[in-house]
Amino acid sequence: MNILKKITSIALTVTTIIGISPVNPDNITRVRAEENKLSFTVAVYSRAMVSEENGLSEFFKQLGDKLDCNITWICPVDYDDYVKQTFTSGDMPDVMLLDNDYLEYYAYNGRLWDMKEAWDNSKTKNSGKLSDYAIKYIEYNGNAYTSDNESMYGFSLQRGQGIVTYIKASELRKAGYDPEVIKNANLTFDEYYEILKNIKKSNPAGYNPLDTIVSPPGFFYAYGNLHTQYLPEFYQDAKGGFYRNLDGEFVDGFTEQAMVDALNRISTAADEGVLDRTAEYSNTMNARNLFIGNASKVFSYFSGAWGNTLRSRLDERGADSELIAIKPVNNGKYIVPLTPAWAIIDKKDGRQQQIFDKFIDTMLDGRDIQMLWTYGVKGVHWDTKAETVTTGSTTHSYKEGEFHMLPRLDNPKIMNSRNFIEDTRSLREFDDDVLDGQLTNPMDKYKYAKEVKEELSMFLENSEFETRAPYTPEMDGNIVYINTMREEMVREVAMGYCTVEQAMEEYKNKVGKKVETVLEGLNKYKFTPKGEESSIEKIIENNNLSYSVNKNSAGIQMLTGVGTACKADTLKAAFGKNVVLKSSEGIQLADDAIVGTGCVVELTHDGNVIDTVNVVVKGDTDGTGTINVLDMEVIQKSILGIADKLDGAYREAASLSGGDDITVLDMEAIQKDILGIEKIN
């Protein structure tokens, strides 16, 4: 089924005119592209930027105008489904926004363009405006399955928003602690837990649903990859999902001893009234409201902008807004999440570098293009003119030249805050002269800018980049059940419904087979650089390719399953960048050359050929890659002894009737193919 029949989408083409229409299964409505402009298609999930009702089309138009490109945009509502089916169908856009697990999987399968060389030579990287941290994050986030920094398949514009633990300073003082000492301390878990118990003792109400110490948004985050993020001190180094261990094998972290220890800590804290059992079915909003309403005293939540929001909300209630963000316990690390990356599909049409230069290498220009990605369109989402702006019951007056956001078009009671990039997480600051430097330090706009900057600095110094398992097809139909069971088991332990040992046993009994299936898939693919694979047969196995490698009677490897009129770039895309295709004479094939019987596929590593197979195109006995009467003639001459007997790949190509010898029946099979009676391939 055409994916566009399944998904409600918006397709937009940006030229000097903009056209907006739902995606039609038979055609996408497009405005005629201007001649001599680079044209390409971009797919992005619908909630990544401002909404259609809030000026999305104006953003698309301005971006296309400033880049001087014709861009067709596809914004599916069910983006996850769109990604899977698009890669399966082969009808792909030129650029896609991909989560890192998809980035890893499709990069490994040779579907994405390696932008490492383009990045190394880019204006962005060589601008001198990116910090070492920003460059490291961009390269790590876009490096996908490789670990040697030799490849890069995606480009990120902002770092992930990590979580830190906040303690109310007033509660620390009440319990006899100096907040500044706690802020700068490298606490052990035991010391941290002692602080929690002493805060509890200093609140006479003791354990009470309306007056607890730690009230998280649930005990385990079942969706995404950061399962343990809302109770980092209790989970510590436990992994809530699948991950690659030091031996390079993917394992289920949920069944490891570190998770058992973590669940025991959670169970004890819940039993002792330190951890709020009413959080059984909580969410981030409920947990945040409990903290703001002073019903809880400790809260693990987003660093950066949300640190300012928490303090501001406490202010509004007349509560003490002094918060202390502590360092990770046991000298551990907070986690910096990976962010979706812009990937260029490797269509092998020679336009990838152009698309990178126009689309990718301008996103963080520190000027007009970055303004569009960060704040949207002037006069639509933000402005600098003198005016009075009202949102709901709040009114602000601005002077001429003063940067400010505007009310949303779809809900004027709410102020716009961002487009795609959140300014405080952007990987590049704006140039000093943009709007007289008003945007150079975006955190300065916060009431609690000093505290937020200090917390963010602490977070970045005490954090590490997220690692996650890539997507594999084996996860479909399994991972949702596995994650739901993980959440249920943690909840049952926290609520005292069962012991940790009983929970682990139930987990294995209910989803053990599904876990095995997922691990089988992960360890089948391995996700190591293709150059480290020892054979072409292994690449076929790891990537579920529809080819086969078999040895003939002489022990020569034959590659079958190659169809007629197959071009060299198709095989390269399937087998990866470390294969070389050559003709039967040993001449390297051009990307658009037809691969015929007798051609050779070589797998290389470190410049050395480590495996070789000979191509067999069934019915193509003369090596042209096509089937016609000349192939019948080759067989006829071989049978009559007019020419040399067919051998090697050519004999395999001629063997069509199932017999041991090449006969007129094989000629007949070719004749049927030519007449369209029965196709060979």
C-alpha cells in the first residue's frame, strides 16, 4: 500500500509561491519549480516545528526564498510509520529527520549519505563559532553505528535536554544542612538518602500523600530510551533497556544485577515513606505540580529553561523559589539525550553535496537562517517593532528595535516561544551583531538566569551522552510489550505488591521470548562498521538481503539473486561503502553501469580485498546484464561445440532447467522469458 494512503500529511512546495494541500496517493500537489534552482524533498514529523495553523507555511516559504531552493515538504502525522514504510518502498525523500535509533539502522544498511567529509569541510564546523562541546555532540549524535569517528550520517541543531535533581533549599536548612555545601558536594547514595530521611523527619506530618519527599512522574519511564531518568540517584548505572556491553554484545539491562540493586533501593525508599507511592500512575505534570505546591521536596526534572520555570512557578505561589541542583551521586553521570538528526538519503544522483551545502550547512549560520529555525518568521512569530502585545491577561510593551515573540496565530492567549531549535539548547550562539547582540546569550532573558547558567554548567560537566539500542525490524510487535512489562514490574516492586526476585521471574516468564527475539535481531546486525565484516555472505545475512552466495564445483563463490538491468549503485547501496564492483575484465564499474554475469564484487578492509564473489544473473549468459536472443545463441554454440563450453558464472547463468547439463531446455527457458511467457528473474 502506498504510505500516502495511510497517513494524513501536509505536502508543501516552497518556491516564489507556496502551495498547501493534503498529500494525494497518486500525486503530491506541487508548485512549478523555478528553473536553475536546486530542488529537493524534505520529510519531518508534524510537531517538530510551529503548527500549520501557526504560520508553518510562512516559515517554509521564507526558508526556501533565503536558500534560493525549491523545497517540497512532507509532514506526516504518523511519522514513525512513515519512516519504516518509506524505506521499505524505496520511494524516499532527499532529506529526513531521524531519531538516532533509525539513523543507526538505516546508516548501517547503506541507505544514508555519509556526510563526514562534507561536515569536515563545512562552513559551520570551520566557522570558529562552535564550541568543542558542540562539535563533539554533533559528531557523536550523527555517527550512528560507527565508533571510530570516520563517518557521519546525521546533523543535529541542538543538544538533548537532560535531567538533574532539585532540592528545595528551605527544606535542606530545616533538616540542618547548608544548601551551598550540598550543591558543591560529591554525595554518595547513602549520604543522599540520609538527607532525604532527615528532610522527612523535619516535616512532622511524616509520610502523607499530601506531604512526601520524592514524588516522581512514575517509577519507570516505559517509552523512549531514558527509562531511569526521573529517579537517577536510585537507578544510578542500571540500564532500563537494551544496550551494547563492553564485549560488544547487546544485552537486556533490565535483567542485570545493577537493575536488581536499583529496584531494591526503590523498594526500601517506598517502604520507608521517602518515595511517594501515590506516584504509581503519575506523570510529569502531576509530579511538577506536587513539587510547586510544596507537597514534595525533591524533584528530578529538566535542566536549563525548566529550572527557571520551576522557580517562577514557586514565586507565583509565594513559596520559597531557592532550589539546589545536586551533582550525580557516587561520582556518576547525568545523561545528555541524543536528538533527532537531519539525514540525507543516499540516492546516488550526485546532488547530496549540493543539498548539504544549501540545507544542512546553513542551519547554524548564526544569522538569518538560524533565526528562522529558532524563532520562526519576523512579523509572524517574532518582531522588533515598537508595539504592545497582549496574551491572555498579560500585556507587554516593547520599544523599537527590541526583540520579542508574538502571540500564536492558532491561540493568541499563548506567546510563541520557539520554532525548531530551543535557543538555550542550540549548538551555536547567534553572531554578536545580530539584533545588537540581543540573542547572543538567550538565557539572559530568564529571571533566574544566574542560577540556570550555573546548573547547566554543572550538568554538562557531570554528564555523558546517551547510548541507545538501534531500531531493528525484530522490535516491531515486541518492544511495546517489553517496555510495558518493565514499567509494570517496577511499579509492583515500588508499591510492595511483590519482591524484586518475583518481579524478575514474572518479567522473564511473560516477555522472555520477546526479549530473546529482539536481542537476536540486535546481535544479528551487530552494528559495527561494514569494513569489519569478514565476508559478503555475512553482510547478506546481517542485512536480510535477497541475494545468496554459493560455491560451484570448483569452489568459486557465486552471487545469485541479481536481477537483469541492475545498476552498480544498487548493489553498492545494498552492500555498503566497502565494496568495489568490477567487470569481468577487472575494470571498476561506474555507478550507472549495468551489472552482468561475470562481474566481480570485492569486499575491502583497510585497502585490502578480504572477500570476492562472481555475479550470476540468471539467463544472462553473455555478461551484458540483460536477456535476449544472443543469450540463447551462446548456449546453442556451447551445446554444438562451436564455442568453448560454458563454465564458472556463465554456466550458472545458463543453468535454468534444473538439470546437471546445459541443454536445449535451458534455451527454451530464455525463449519463454523473452516472449513474456515465464520470467526467469
